[in-house]
Amino acid sequence: MLNVSEKSRFSDYPQQPHGGKLINKVVIGEEREAEMIRARELPTIMVDMEAIITLEMIATGVLSPNEGFMNEADYKSVLTTGRLVNGVIWPAPLSFAPIGNRNKEIIQKLSVGEEVALADENNEPVAILQIEDIFKYDKEFRASNLFGTTDRNHPGVDAIYRRMGDVALGGPIRLLRRIDWGPFEKLRLEPKDTWHTFYEEKKFRSAAGFITGANPLHRGHEYIHKNALEEIDGLLLQPLVEMAKREYTRHEFRMLSYRSVLDTYYPKGRSILAPLRVTYIFAGPRETVLHALIMKNYGCTHALIGRDHAGIGDYYDKYASHSIFDDFKPEELGIDVRLFHEVFYCTRCDAPATTQSCPHDDRYRINISGTGIREMLRHGIMPPKEIVRPESARIAIQGIQPKGLDENESAISPVGKTIKSMFPFYLERTRLGGAMRKKPLTIEDLTNLDLEMVNLDVRANADRVYQDIFEEYSNVGDTNRNLQPDWISDARESLRKQQQMVISDLEEKVGQAPTTASDEFMYQDKEEAKRELEVAKQILEDIPKDLRSDDIKYRTWNVLPYRRYRGSDEPTE
């Protein structure tokens, strides 16, 4: 494994840790045993799981170059400028303001220069904090600068007021005990592990990171990954496995859905799956920058960022996660950020695409909405294969929470909202690629039956759209007519013969028709008979021509004898 305390070990790698040093504050061996004994004699502050996760991230280098919780100067600099006092980019403050009466009593007795033990709910020491600063924690100041709002409906703002006290402690930490990750322990990779895997074991010269939230792996993710793999050696996929809402797909099932798709559709040895246990801060675009720096600290040379990365409802523009990078120079970030527009499936292109690459409108489009996918799973519906691989959906449907519908046949999100997010064509068209409705449907008009019907339509026709188009082109284009089915040629030949028979009869009818009909309700005059004949002749013109091999011999011709093209019949003197 890497000796991460030595900068020189990174000199030959195509990437460097953020700030130039990969932090390692994990105490091990005999030193750890001694520190555990000493920690039990120190003043103790109780911390929750979110704080423990942050401690582990700091200690293992995920949040390099930070060695602990920020002092007041760095804390305020980060909030107001997105940088540490020394100018290094850092978008989100690492602050520690414990809540609770018992903790408050301990904090009141602490002074700068002292140490304090941080313990879990069982009063077992997790880390030791060396106090370098004690300062007032202004919740409103943090909320307005970090989130751009003080609205308690914003989950990040709400977390400040629920989880944070009035006094913050700053200083470096030393981690005494890692927390077991349960079902993810076997998949746990720390930065020291990925640097070793990328650059010592696999000899990569580039690696792309991708951090994803509450959704199972879908085709939008896959589009981004495979675009990257065309030019980048390796891919680090890190689904977040902490602090997810109950109505999401459970973490274990998301990880399993990733594994099933990677095993089947991704190149072996180039895609590495590792859960990322990180506390959500719900900071929208700022959190996107944080994720890019986390990828950098895991050794990634590239960060893959989709539309609305780390977005929260309507608090931020859908592309704020892209525009935030206008504020930071690439050389300052030290990682190549690749921004991807919203991915959808275009049935006319017959491929995943974005507005950057596809000219077709909503008529042919199936959107890839993570929320919509979750809601379909909740309805017990496997989403169309064009947006979620069946290997992913089958596993994810087992892990959706809550399962099924309530007593009113409703899910978490209104069914109309789900349909609009996934199948925009359905509100204005009768079917995929079909006719316009006389009156567009509204979200309120849509029912569970509509969700079933639109799914059946897409399942049956999503791949048929392009297939039908291809068949039309190939019927005209194949000069080798053996590829075209005989029954199509036979049907067209029959159509033409039958229509010619109609024309022949009508020609006789025109010749016999009177100039003026004796009873316009019972008989036709010559003018009406002529019109019928003209229509019949036009219908014959409209019938596609039956193309047999003899009909298209004219398409195959060469200036020279064929053997000359092989170079086997050069002219002689």
C-alpha cells in the first residue's frame, strides 16, 4: 500500500492530492491502544453518526488538505469565498458545533490548547480533537452563505438548526476507531487504496470519478460512464450510502444493482465500485465542487458531473452544478471536470443522447428521471429497458421504500408528475411518435391506468420506431433483394394488381356513365365517375413499388470489367 505521508510517492502519478498532501490521521497499532486509554481520561463530547462519518473522512484523506475541524478564519473564508485562508479552493466548511446540554457544559470548561475526546452513543472514544479555536457559531450566517437561503424547508438549513449548537470547536483530529460499514465493509475503499489500485496495480494514466445519490444505476449514468471510458483508463463509481431519505431505494439494493450491471455491460478491470460514506450537506452547486475534490483525493484525474448534481428541489437552477465551475480555474481545482447535459433516450436516434447531440423533439423522447424511476418501481413496474437495464431494475424494485401504493392507490409522488417527468410526449400525443391529442392532458387528468398504458406503449414501440424506419430505408436500398422478405414484395404486387383491376372497371364505368344522372341520389353522372377513376389512379401511384432483382439491375454497373478492380487483369503491351 502507499505510504501516504510522503509527498514524493505521488511525484510519478498523473494526479496529486488536493493541497498537495493526502492526509492520514488514523492512529494504529500500539499507539492507538495507548491513545484509547488516554482518551477515556479526557473531557468527552458525545457525537452523532454524521459527525463520526466526517471524522473518518478527514482522517483517511477524503477531505484533504483538512486535518480537522476549521478554525474561525478558515470557516468564514470558506463560507464567503469558497477558499481557505491560504487560497486553496474549499467549497464547504468543516465545522463542529456540538448540540446538547451535557456537551454544552463540557464546552464551557474547555480552552484553546486542550484536548477533548469525541465519543459515540455508547461513550466509546472515536477520536481526539486538539482545540486550536473556540468561536461563536452563527447559524443564519452559515445558512445564507452556504445555501443561499435561510428557509427551514431547505434540508441543509433545517439540519443546521436541528443538529448544530451555538459554539464551534476548531482544530486537528486523530481517529482512534473506524466504524464498521456493515454490508458495505467488504467494498470499502479509502483513498490510499484507490491510489494504489489505479497507479501501482493497474498502471492507469487517468481515472474518472462518478458520485451518485439515491437512484439505482440507469442508462443516463451508463451513457456518461461509457463516454468517459472511450478516452480515460479507469472509472471509480461511488454511490452515496449515508443519510438517504426513507422513500429512496435502500443502499444495499442500489449497490447490488450497480454490481449486476457492471458485471454484464462494463469492461472488466476498468470499472471500480466503492461505496462513499459521506454526510449530505444539501449545498447544491457547492456540494458539486466538494464532490469533485473528493474524487481528486481518491486519485481521479477527471470528475464526471451530470445535470443537477446534488440539486435540491427548485432551490438551484438545474445547471447550477455546471456554472459553479466558472468561479474556479481548472488549474486551481487540479481535476478535469467533465460536464454532461441531461441524458434522455431518443427512440428516433435509437440511443441515449442529450440536447447537445440529438435534434429530435419530445415526440420521440423518453426522459431519464431518477425520481420517476423510483416511482415506477414503487408502482411495481419495471421501467422500459431503454432507461434502466433490467438487471438493475429487478434488484432495485426489491429495495424500494415504501413499497407499493397506499390505500388510495397513490405513491409518494402524484402519478401525473411521474408520467410527465418520464414520458413528456404522452400529455400531448396519443402514443409514442403518434398523433397530437385534440386537447392536451394535464397532470391532474392522469391516473395509474395512464402510467400502465404509457409503459406498455414504450415497451412495445421504443425500439420499433427506429426498426420501422430502418425497414423502410432497407426496402428501397437493398440491391441484394434476398434480404427483403418475399411476403412484402408479394403483398405489394397484389396491391398493385388489385388496384389496376379497380382502374380497369372504372374506365368501363366512365365510358357508360350518362352526362347527367336521372336521380342524383341513386346514380352517378360521368363527372363523378371520372373523379373516382382519377382517385383510383392516384392510389395506384401511392402504393409502394414492388422491387424485384430484375427491377434494380440498373443500380449495379462498373466502368471496367470487375476483375480489373482486383488488380488481376492489368493491361499488357
